[in-house]
Amino acid sequence: MEKFNQFMGQHDFQNGTVISSDDLDELRKGGLLVEDFLDYLNIEHQLLLHGSHCDFDGPIKSNDEGIIYLTEFGSVALLKAVLSNEGTNLRYPTRIKRKHSFPITLDGVNQKTIKSHGYIYLVGGDDTYLKGQGNIELIKCCNGFDDTIPYVSKLEVLLSDLQERHKIILK
């Protein structure tokens, strides 16, 4: 807990701070899972999470359908940061709980499917985001005419952060 408190005192998660994977090593060495840290940021600081392969310098950009997906779950954000469903069939349970492992199945893996690292963007939560259906609490963010949303902080995460709790099954 001491390492966690030191880490929180050294980093500001509200002003565009970029937290590198090396910075997160402080937490990993202290025995804290990055997934649990992301859940903490959601619960205690009301920050929503967006996982992506993309390293945005500016605001988060919408997908081709004009939607930006956010979540309240560290596990889902990690999954979206390091795994892609592009050209593959990505499956995971739609009913998950914090701090519980679940299997992730990839059918038809290609070069774009698994990334060694990705990014989690922290977004301030407010009532302009629409709660999605299902228990994984995916939130669809539609900004009307605007196709971007700002983030308050960015964390670089690793594939191993997802694998700490969840098993990836390749078919």
C-alpha cells in the first residue's frame, strides 16, 4: 500500500499526464495489478476508460461509425488496448465482475490481433455518455457533431498486464 500511495502522490491523473509502462512498473513491483489500479481510478475518481492500440497526441478519435467506446472496467480497457478483433473473432463473457478472471478466445489470429502494448485513456465521466446494454457496462460515447473527446491522462499498458488475471486462448 505504501508504494501505491507514493505512486499516487507522484502522478496527477487530471491534467493530461502520460504514464509510461516504466512508471507503472512501480505498481507492478509492489504487487498491484494494473487492472486493479484502473478499477480504482474508475471507482474512486469517476474516470471512464478507453483502451486503444492508437497513441493519440490529441483527443480520442471516434471509429468509422462515429462512436467512441468507454468502459468502467479495467479488464475491458486492457483487452481493447492490446487485442484487436480486426480480421479475427474475439470473444469474452458479457457478464464479468471486477477482480475475477475470465477466458478470452481469439479465433483466426493475424498480425494485427495481439499487440505487445497499448494505451488506456482516462476520461472524465459525466452524463453526456450513454450507458450501453449488458453487464460489461460498455458506454457508447456519441458527441453529436464532434468526433473526438478529450482525455485527462494516458497510460501505456502491456499485454502481460491483461495476462496477469485472464487467459488468452488461441484457436
